[in-house]
Amino acid sequence: MFYYEFVLKFNMFNITKLLTYDQIVIQCHDNPDPDTIASAFALYKYLMIQEKDVQIIYSGTSEIKKTNLLLMIDKLKIPIRFIKNDDSIPVFKDSKKNILVTVDCQYGSGNVKKIDADIKKLSDTLAEKEAEKPLIHIEPSFGLTQANINGTYPAPPAAGGERRFCQSQKADAFLTGEVREFHGRYYINLRLFTLYTNSYIYEDDIIFSMEDTDGAVEEIAARLTAVLSGNEPALVAVTADPPESQVLINRNYAGRGTVEARELPPGQITVAVAAEGYSPITVETELVTGELTDVAVTLSPLQYANVNINVLDGAGSSVYLGALYMGEAPLTLRLPLNQLEYITVENRKEMAKAVFSSPDLPSDTFDLSLKTKIPPPSGEQRVNKARKWYYWAWGGTWLTGITAWITYGIYSGQNAALEKSNSQEFYNRTRAVYFISTGAIVAVGVAIGYEVFQMGRYLYTANEDATPIIRREIQKK
């Protein structure tokens, strides 16, 4: 097992300036809905971790009465209180440094009541601060700690020591990952701890094979990026018929038949569905942030046609479809329509093989006749030897060709000068060059013929054991 530890430093929200205040009041809009209550509660939890005096308030025509909101407040123990129009209870307890924060609303929009003049003043002060610098950055920024940049990856903290670990590393969060072997595959588990929540906010795992490494890395990166950027994940659910169908999402096994809604990063995904006895289907679809995409796939049963296997002078030969033994020839096989098939027949030391395409219609019948022969010796030595002799022949053609060209050029020059010379010796040398040139030309012809022979021998040897592709001869029923 091998292990890596990562520390990631990032600044998701610039809310640390709230920590300079002693008392903080979080005000929801009037007649609050789940959005404003949840936003207020999240900010409340963060400030409570920082040991601040925090309150959540709201106003409006009446107190919360909706059952779902009351259940949410009760189950999560949200300390939200109602401020009446004539409420004389002061919001702030004393004269410490205080601030009011509105969530999912702002004064002047008409959906939030001004509690009192003191809060109005505080709100105006906050608005001035927001004008100087936005309280929240829409786009988060991320970066490695200096230790990571220097190539140092500290050991993970023990349970309960995560907060102290972040502070010692001067990091706002850390990402820990474990990679180990799992039954011939790889198992990766990732967890993200953030200082501002004082908890692990993300945990995910994935199992993949070595062949799927690229796809797995892309998926992990997309999932983690979606979480860190604060984007909502997309959801996808798959319903496949028949129920025993195997479902792959982005080349990763997702289940059989019905795959419940699962979170995935937004973007394009590929869903592949296959089942024995059915034609497989691949579907590509686009996932949208925060939306559920339902993918329904119905596989069509495979249709079959007859293929008759006959072996000339080889009754009783063993017939193999791929590597699967099917029986003895003559034999009729029921094969799926329009599929490329590989057949091998063996009879003692002889064999034959062929590749063919099965019929297009169930009513068609395909007759395949094969003749067995003793196969050539296995290995590449024969092919390498034939290739070597062909290269020698090719080189001989070039050498003889150059020799013939040079000698013929010498002969042509001397023969032209012979008309102006009466020397018997010069005549004899010219005749000698003539015979040499003629011999070189004859050698070129022989070399070309030998090269053609070796080329044919090389091609034959290289393709001697090749599997032939048989053209179908369809018989209509």
C-alpha cells in the first residue's frame, strides 16, 4: 500500500474580518424560508467555532408556522428568534463592538424589517465596509502551502488534531488521500478538512483498473474541483432493461439494471449498457449543475442466423468459435446477425481458419467450406530470413545497375573515339569494355528477376499464416 498526503491552502470566503467584532447579530429576511435560515445557520456555526457571541433573528407579520421549517429548526437545533414590531428587548447585550449581518436580503429591498435605529446605524456602517471591499469573493482562489511547493508532504494528523494541524501548517484546509491495491484494481479514498468548519466537508472514493487510469484521474479532478469551487454537483440515474444489464458510467462500473441517482461533476458523460444475448448501447448525455438527469435504456435482443461449417475431406474436424469449442464438422452454428466471427477447424496435424461476417437477416443461411493443411512452423524466424534475402536481392539490383551504367558509359565513350583511332590495342580494350558492359546489363536483368522472386517469397512467407477473410455466400430460405 502506498500513501500520499496533500495540504491545500485556499480562501473560499473573506469573512475573517467579522472576527474583529465581539457580538454579531445575523438577521434573516421577514417570514424566512429555508434558504435564508440555512445561510444564517451556516454563518452562525462558523462564528461559534471562533468563540463569538452570535444571535440569529428575524421579523415580519408573524412567527414561523410552516411544518417543514419548524422541523428543520428543531432537528438542526437552530437558535433563531422572532423580533416583534414592538419588541423592546435589545438585540445587543452591552456596548461591546457589535455588527449586524443580513443574509439572503438587504435593507431597502422591502423584504426585511429595520429592527431599530441602532441596528440601522450598524447596517449603514457595514454597507460602507462592503463598499470598500466585497465581503465575499464569488470566485475562490486556491494554492499549495509553501511546504508542498518545496516538495514536503507531512504525515496526516491524528483524529482530533486536524485543527491544530491546519494552524501549524498555516493552511485553511488539507486534502488527504489513500491509494491501495484492491483485487487487481486501484482504490483511492480522498477526504477534505477545512478550518472554517472544523470538520471534513468532503469524502469520496473510486475503484478503477490500470486501463482506466486516465478516465479515473479526470473524474477525481472534476469531483474535487466541483467541491472546492462550491458548485453544486449534477445527478444522474440510469434505468436499464433487462434488469441484469451491466451499466458503466464513464468506463467505471456503476451497477446492474437500475442505478440510483449519484452525484457527478457537471459535463458530458458516457453511459454504456450491455447484457448477454442483447445488443449493447452507448449513450452520451450532458449533466447540468444541480439537476437530475434520468437515462433510460432498453436493450434489443440479439437475432440469430444459421452458419453451416463444412471441412473438405475433414469430417469430424474440431470447430472453434474464437477460443470456444463448438463441436465437430459438419456443424451448423446459430450466430448473432451481422457480427464479425473468427472460426478455426483442426484435424489431426492440419488446421484451417477464417474470418467472416454473419448474415444480415434471420432468414439467411451462410455456408462456409474450409480446407485444412499443415500449418507452417510458428515463430518469426522464417519471416525474418525471407526479409533478409529480399534485402540482399534489392541491394544486388542496385549494385549491378550502377556497374552496368558505369561500364556502358565507358564503352560508349571509347566506341565514339574508336572511329578516329587506328590503334589495335585501343580497339581490343574497347571490345573488352563492350563485353563487360553487356555482362553487367545481363547481370542487372538477373538481379531484377532474383529480387522479384525474393519479394514474392517474402510476401508469401509473411502472409502464409494469415487468416483469410471469407466472402459470404448467402442462401435464402
